[in-house]
Amino acid sequence: MRPPLDVLVVGAGPGGLATAIKLKRLADEAGQELSMAVIDKAPQPGYHNLSGAVVDPRPLDELTPAWREHRLLAKRISAVEQDDMFFLLGSRAIKIPELVAPSAMDHSDDVVVSISRLVGYLATVAEDAGIEVYSGFSARELILEGGRVQGVRLGEVGLDADGGHMPNYRPAEEIRARVTVLADGTCGVLSEQLREHYGAGVNPQAYSLGVKAVMQFKDEHPFGAGRVAHFLGYPLPQDVFGGCFMYAMDAKTVAVGLIMALDWKYGDLNPQVEFERFRAHPFVAQQLSGGVTIASGARTIPEGGYYAIGKINVPGALVVGDGAGASKLSKAEANGTPIVPAEKFEALLVDPATVVAELSEVGQ
Ligand SMILES: Cc1cc2nc3c(=O)[nH]c(=O)nc-3n(C[C@H](O)[C@H](O)[C@H](O)COP(=O)(O)OP(=O)(O)OC[C@H]3O[C@@H](n4cnc5c(N)ncnc54)[C@H](O)[C@@H]3O)c2cc1C
């Protein structure tokens, strides 16, 4: 059996890869040699991420200063030059003056980037740093032994519809590690298991559902390069918390989406239908005219805030990113009302230095 890894990261999203890279760097600086691996169930890094996000570039500049020049990202990063907020009322779009728009929604120093490409790039940075990155490996459960998390058990691969073994059958394997980092995203199976075992937050987690599409245009789109816009009002009913967005990824590509809190009381309210109603609004349709959808997807966003975060640092494991429910609500999209100040979240996020320290304490 393979000896336990020093660190296993489950989930190669932005959270898992950034943690792995930072941790490896800290260990290198401390002269500590770590065996590290990141596994993800996606067929390739970035394939389970929805493209087109507006992000604060500062953490990336700090983590990997050359990111803007890499071949996967160069010419694909669009600095925000125009940041608008509209209220959609009937067939009209009323521009909300900058002075009264929430400051947390100010994206003037941010950039629009394809998250899937960014994740692909971060995977190359991790590999260059000596971290093993494996795609197509799905972790099914935590190994809990001796009061610690000891790693994960993978699912069986190659079963037919009746549960019989196909030629590519692979039995459920175990990957053991001294520290397991769970970065399995929103509603992640393993971070849920950890919460069930060690304790959830004071409040139950609350979620929004996001529907997103990337639209491509033959010529320059009417929306305009370097522009992001957020929309309140139509098509959502007054008592449904949420909104819509459009981000220009470049002169010929726009990411467009709708986010709505998952606590609506209407049995016939369908996020995809609401999203299509948004795209059909006269003002929006004009901005998107001539575009075709080339990619789309939907997923949840944790937004329960500080009191919905359970144990995220337990013996042998920690949880990071959306799996921890530690979305920075002040920067969450259209529906972002901060429940607690951002600094509190910063304090909550586990500093990789504590992992390096824990590894030295546990010994070889
Ligand atoms: C519609 C929408 C719009 C958004 N827009 C923005 C935006 O503009 N700006 C912004 O900053 N954020 C945005 N977000 C949020 C952002 O996408 C997430 O916060 C971010 O992706 C979280 O990163 P993560 O690494 O924690 O999780 P994820 O990106 O979800 O990555 C988790 C990874 O874990 C893998 N995984 C899960 N379970 C397992 C398992 N059992 N075994 C192996 N692998 C597993 C998955 O395949 C995935 O690759 C948006 C989200 C949505 C839904």
C-alpha cells in the first residue's frame, strides 16, 4: 500500500488549487518537503467550473504574479472599465446612480476572466511546484479512524447499470494522508460528511441557485468590451431575493446569468425560465442581440454567512472555499448583502501556515 501523503486536497477548483500552491510554497520556505496531491472528479481541471466571473485580481497577483501573461489566460483577461447597475421595470431599464449603488458591488478594480481557464492555469502552477494533480477521481467518503480524518475512500469505477463490472472496472481505492484539505465546493459530499461528524454551524446553511451562460458574437457585441452590469427587479417577483448580471469577457464574448435565493415559495417558479425571461427583456435582448450560447450551467452558492459555517478545522482535515460556506458575501454577485464584515471571514479561513505547523507537530 502507498504510504500516506502529507497533504491530500480533494477538489481542484480555485479554492483547492490556491490552497495547495500556497501550502507548498510555505513548506518550501520552511525547508519542509511535502508529498502533496490534488484529486478532482472532473475529466480535466476546470471542466466543472462555470466560465466568466468578475474577480478581484489582488489575491491572484499575490499567489502567482505571472498569471496574466500565461498562454491560457493572456488576452483573455478583461479589466472592468464600466460598471453599471440597473433596475428593470416592465420594459424599461433604469440606471441606478453610482452614488446610491452598494459599494460592495463596486467592481471598478476587478477583472473578468474565464474561471475554467483560470483553474486550468492554476493546475499547471501546482504541477510545476511538484504537486500531483489527478483528474477523474471521485472521493466518496472520509476515512475517520482514531479520532482523526485519515484520508478519503474513492468510488468504484466501471460499473454497468446493474452494478456489474465492466472491463474498465476499478475497485474503490483509499488515499490516506496526514492532512486532508476538503475543497469540494458548494454542497460537497465530503465537507457535508465532515459537518455531520464534527458539527454544523449555528444556523443551517442557506443557498442561492445561479444559472449562467456564455454567449459568443460574430462581431463586437452591443454590450461593449470592458463592461459589467448588474440588474435588480424584473424578472424576479418582489419577494424573491436575487438578480442578474452581464460580464463582457472580451469584445465578442459575454457571460450572462441569474442568481436567486433557494427559498422561494412558488411551486411553478423555474430559474431557467426566469433566466430566459431576463434575456428576453427588451433592454437585455438588445445588448445580447446576435449572440449564441456556447456554454451554460447551474449550481448553488452558499450564502448563509458566518453563523452557518460549521467546524472547518478538525484533527487531520480542514475545509476551504465554497465547501466551508465561506463565500465572501460582500463580493457575491447580484444578491450580495454582507451578513458579517468581510474581516470575520478572513479570520475564519484557515491559514495554510497552521497546516505546515500541524504537520511538523504530527511528525513523520
Ligand atoms: C452563477 C454563478 C456565478 C458566479 N460568479 C462569480 C463571480 O463573478 N466572481 C466570483 O468570484 N465568484 C463567482 N461565483 C462563485 C465561484 O464560482 C465559487 O465561489 C468558486 O468556484 C468556489 O471555488 P471552490 O474551489 O471552493 O469550489 P468549486 O469551484 O466548486 O470547485 C470544487 C471542485 O471540487 C470537485 N469535487 C467536488 N466533489 C468532489 C469529490 N467528491 N471528489 C473529487 N472532486 C470533487 C469539483 O469537480 C470541482 O472541480 C459564481 C457562482 C455561480 C454559481
